[in-house]
Amino acid sequence: AQSVTQLGSHVSVSEGALVLLRCNYSSSVPPYLFWYVQYPNQGLQLLLKYTTGATLVKGINGFEAEFKKSETSFHLTKPSAHMSDAAEYFCAAYSGGGADGLTFGKGTHLIIQP
Amino acid sequence: DTGVSQDPRHKITKRGQNVTFRCDPISEHNRLYWYRQTLGQGPEFLTYFQNEAQLEKSRLLSDRFSAERPKGSFSTLEIQRTEQGDSAMYLCASRLTGGEQYFGPGTRLTVT
């Protein structure tokens, strides 16, 4: 079964600093991978996705992620954090094969220090 | 494109009561999903529909839970004989085959 692990339930960075949120997946078949953001009392918004092709994926709001098969990782980065980036971030995987629901990690709460 | 909508946004109920939530997907989306999210956790898949057919159910979906999508448009999720452990955010998502899932704002259920 697919599983997704997010390292660090809370990450704190200073405004303007690099953001790095970690995600590892477990699967014998390279999955489709996603990063979602959730603001308080709201649903999830897709930041970016990896399906096939280029392993460096660019998303909205300046975020990007790199799929590394050898490390089974899909870490999310942003060069310069902004106060508005403070939110909950979820990594998710979909491996197809008849199992159509997304498997989510537990989430990482990103805190931006002024 | 008005997005995925869910109703109600908040529901407080007493243990043992039945509750029903509604989800209206993006109009042309043929697939509809229900997830449950408890505090401090990521969403957990419950079930999904392709048009009106319910194609997959998680083991989390006990026999107290039932979902329908009668005409392949909106969907309802009913919980019978609610328990305190059912308190959670219930999220609905929809997509076209091959596309990404778009999530609604969720219904927050509190069972007292």
C-alpha cells in the first residue's frame, strides 16, 4: 500500500529565507505526487503535481518540487518565504491501478517569523 | 467554474443523531471523492464515484456511513448514529478523469 511521510510536523523559517518541506513516499511503482496547501478553515489548494516527465516541477506562488526516484522523495521548496506562505502543507500520492483516492501525509505546519 | 461547494460548512449534533452532508462538484467533473480529516492529520480517503457509480470504499467507511450520487451530479454523505469519534472535517473533491482533484471548503462536524 502507498504511504506518504512528511518529516517535521512544524517548520519555522524567517521571512525571506528558504523554505524546505520534506516528503517521502513508499511505493514499488513511481506514483503521481502532489503538494497541497490548506489555510485555516478552508479546503485544500493544489500547489503543484508530478506525473511523468520533467522531475523538477514548478507550481503556484513560487513553489517548486523535485521528484527523486532514487531517494523516493518529493521535497517542496521556495527560495524566499513570505508571510502569506504560513499555512498547512500536505504531500499526497496517487498510484493508480484501480486505487483512485489520494494518500496524504500528516501535514507540515509552516510558520513564518517576521 | 464556481468550484466545489459543500453544505453545511459547520454541523453540531448530539451523539446518536443522523447527519447528512451535501457536495456539489465542478459541473463537468465525472469523479467525486469524499475524505475525512481529523485534527492534526492529513485527509483520509473514504470513497469515490465515477458518475453515479460508487467504485471504491475505504475500510474507514463503516456501515454507519453511506454515500450516494444519484444522478452523477451532487453527492450526499450520511452518517447514522453519530459517535464522538466521527467529529472531523469532511472534505469533498472532484475531478475529470486524468485531471487533478479540486477540493471544497469542507463540512466541520462536531458530535457532542
